[in-house]
Amino acid sequence: MTNQKKYYFAVDLGATSGRTILGTLSDGRLEQEELTRFPNNLIETGGHFYWDIYALYFEMIRGLKEVARRNVTLTSIGIDTWGVDFVFVGADGALLRNPMAYRDPHTFAAIDDYLEHVVPKQEVYDITGIQFMNFNSLFQLHAMRKAGNVALQQAEKVLFVPDALSWMLTGEAVCEYTIASTSQMLDPRTGDLSERLLASVGLKRSQFGRMVQPGEQIGVLTEEVQQMTGLGAVPVIAVPGHDTASAVAAVPAKDERFAYLSSGTWSLMGIETREAIINARSYELNFTNEGGIEGTTRFLKNICGMWLYERCRKEWPEEVRQLSHPELQGSAMGVEAFRSIINPDDAAFANPSSMIEAIQTYCRKTGQTVPETPAEICRCIFDSLALRYRQVFGWLKEFASFQFDVLHIIGGGSLNKFLNQFTADALGVEVLAGPQECTAIGNIMLQAKASGDVADVWEMRHIIANSVDLVAYHPSGDKEAWDKAFERYLSICPLS
């Protein structure tokens, strides 16, 4: 790796906010600086919800102008976003409306209608290996087709959100592999979109861009963008376009024998595999196979994460909400362990009007002590999440073709020392927590790899490990208590 300092521009867009980051790599270490931060506003109009793709483009340009103002020479640019959503482009090269948002309720009935009348559920899973969620691109497109969506009817191109933004920068239409995998239209065996599923929603493969893998160059900034920003023909790299794929790319593992937990509002626990795992058991347990880096598959399961805690915190009195997270969570450590256990992924907790009531009702119905105080509810949530993690971790061991005895926790939840320790205790393995801002790190490091400044994925992960503070958690010795709690969890919580 070169010792000369290189600069990389990362666009990291989430469903509520976005930011641009300037990353530098020198002497085997990565440094990041946030240049701009901005809201990603959901627009409600005409009975639907949309994203403002032009506002996001404007913010990218604003960040690039700041780079030019500083007289920084960029090595490359990379864009990652949330999954499943897409933009239609007309024959004249103009966008056809803002992209509809996955939160739009038009897909609520579409998934059942599609699976009953178009392609059976088992066949869809056998092709894609993707878990079923009503907002997956496949069901969005089905809903639009049934509604007579004019933009869909007139679309020359269909571009997923990060691909649309890179097209606006370069004029090159691509279909980045990791973001395409979230659509439930990609066949991981062929590495391309399924003609069968595309035809089922009235589309053809030619309407999508060329398939690119993370690390491939998409193009360079158009002359228009160069003039607007004051930059030159900077290359735009196809980083892992799906933000979770970029986050997993940043796992600071030393070799392939690891599992990961992307921990935040939602938790995603999985492993990296060379081949997709699609069989009756993965279908039964609703595991998903999403695209990863270096030709890998991210075999994972979604778990309801800190959503439970965040929703309860909003309901608690002002004096409780004013406590810091460590203070509130610390008070829960004084509560008796395992007095109340829930299945975090029960449908009752998806979006209840009162999360506190939902937890209390679940405990009441299952004949348990009902948690009342914030400390008791918090303890219930943390105990239950750790036990759910143990269950999914055990399933991953069933599926994996290799042994692993370490769990890397990345994302905002990596700062939760109490839950991290519970997870180590429940699983009986070493837990390594960090980095927190993993998505931008993965974005930047894939750019560095693409430019040749990093030799391979393991050097990349070694640099990340040297650049962030990792915290290790080891099982504390309460194995018997956690074993008994897990038996009780299995008796209370049905298979799901």
C-alpha cells in the first residue's frame, strides 16, 4: 500500500438522513471527516410517499463543491443507500417522477396478491433466496403495474437508487450487484436478474444497466458535473451500493471464520459465504441471501433490534427520557435477570401503538411476571435480544460450512456495552464491538481497493482494525444461567 495520502469521497444515504464524508488513507490507517449532513425527507403527495432524488443529487453536488473549495484532489467517489427502491428513466434520458418510497402502503396487499396469482412463494424463494418483505422491489413493481403506473409503463431504464445517483453523476447506467440483490429479482446462482421474475412484472433485462460488482469503475464525472463542482474527471466507483453490504465490508475480521451482527434500530446477524444457501431449512427460517463483496453472499436474518427500546423510551416520562442511555440501561442491570422474556420478532412488536403495552401483554399472555418500570422493561428487552441472538447464531452454525467462534458487532449498537456483554454470555463466544460508523468505512475502503491502494479484502479489514477502537467482550461464566434461560425462551417463543 502506498504511503502517499489519498482522498476518497463517500456518499452515505439512509432512509432519514444522509451525509458526505471525506476519507483519507495513509500509512496503513483510515481517517474520516464528515463534510455535510442533511435530511432525507419523505414526501407525501397524491396518496403516495416519494423520495426527493433531486434534493439528494443537490446534496452530493454540494459536498463535491466543498471538496473543490478545499483544493483536494479526489481519487474516487462512491455512493451507498438503503435498499429496494428505484427510479424510472424515460427514453429521453429524463427521470420519470421521484422514486416511490418503500414505506408507501401500496405494497401491503401486493405481496399476497403476487404470490397467490403470479409466481408461487416457494418458486420465488428458490430463485432468489431472499426473505419475504412486502416492500421488496418485486412487490413494489407488481403494485405499480396493477395500478397502471404511467412512469413504469414509459420506463426505458429502471435504476436502483445508488445506481440512479451514479448515473446522474456519470451518465452511465449500471446495476450494482449488492443493491440489486435486495430487490428479490436477482438469482444469486447466475449472478444476474431473473428473466422469469422480471417478466412477471412486465420488465426486460435490457431495461436495467449492466451488472457491476463492488470495486468496478462506473465512469467519471460528466463535463456538466465537472463545471458545477470545479472538479476534474473523477472516477465514480461501484462500492457496495446497499448500505448494509458496505457495513459488512467494514467488519474488521482477521479471516473468514466469523459471524457479524449489524446492530442498530434493526439487527442483522449473518455470515459471509462463497455460495448462496437456498434450501428447505433456510426457507422455513426465512433467512436471506444478499450480495456481498468479492463474490460472497451475505447469508443473514433480520432481527428486531433496538427498535423495542427506542419505542419504549419515547413513551416513558420526561424524567426518564432525560437520563442518558448508560444511566437508564445501567439501572436495568439491578433488575433480576430473565424474569420476563419476549420474542423480539413477534408480530406484536412490529409497530404497536404502545410498545410498553405490547411487551406487557405478551408477558401476561405467556404467564410471566409483567415488567412495569423502565428498568424492568429495559432488562426484559436486553435479555430477550441476547437470547434471540443465541437462537439465530445457532441456526447460522447449522448452515455454515466452516466453524466460527467470534461475533463482530458493528453499527450504533456496538456502543451498548450491556447488551454486548449479554450477547457474549448468551452465545458463549468472544464478541468484538466496532466500528460504529461502519457503512461509510466500507464505502471508502472499497474505493481504496478499487484504486489499487489496498491489495485485497483482508488487507482492507486489517487497516480498518488498526484504524478503530475495538472492544472485546468475553463470556462472564454464567453459562448455566444462560442455558436455563434459553430453554425457557424456546418454550415461550415459537419457532420463527
